[in-house]
Amino acid sequence: MAINTFNTLNEEKTLDSQGKTHSSQGGTMEQQKELDHNANILKKSVQIVMKEISNALTLAEQMQLALIAEELPEWKKRQQVACIGGPHNTCLEQLCKAAENL
């Protein structure tokens, strides 16, 4: 996702520099309009990608909070039961699996 954003920004920069080159070399108005249109499309694409990244980060934060709020207290309870001689599985495997699923 970040690589696509970087590539999009590079393409936008290239189009901007091409537009300046065409303008300085007496490019037609039609070419300039086309370059401006392509630059606007790329800008919109960058905005969409940035919004998607923001949404993904928000989702990751929600998952992290859920893991901390749910899985960690359960693991603590299993540890407490094990300390008083309970037969429950007290390994970190369940917690590790939950963290890896993020």
C-alpha cells in the first residue's frame, strides 16, 4: 500500500514536470489540459490511498484494544489459577496466537 502511494506520488511529480516542460516548449493547450487532468486523477488517488491507510490503522488499533481488553485478562486468570494448583493450560501459546492473528 505504501509502495503504491510512493509510486503514485512519483508519477504525479513526473506528470507535473512533464507539464512544465511542455508549457515551456510551447505544448498545445490540449496537452496541458490532459496533463492537468491526469495530475488531478493522481491527486484523488493519493487521497483515497491515504484514507484507506488511515482506516487500516484505525482497524488495527481497535483489534489491539480488543486483544488487550479480552485476551490479556483471560490469560491473567489462567495464570492465577495455575499458581494455586489449577490444571489449566498456562502457556503463552494462546496469547501469542491471538497476537499473531493481528
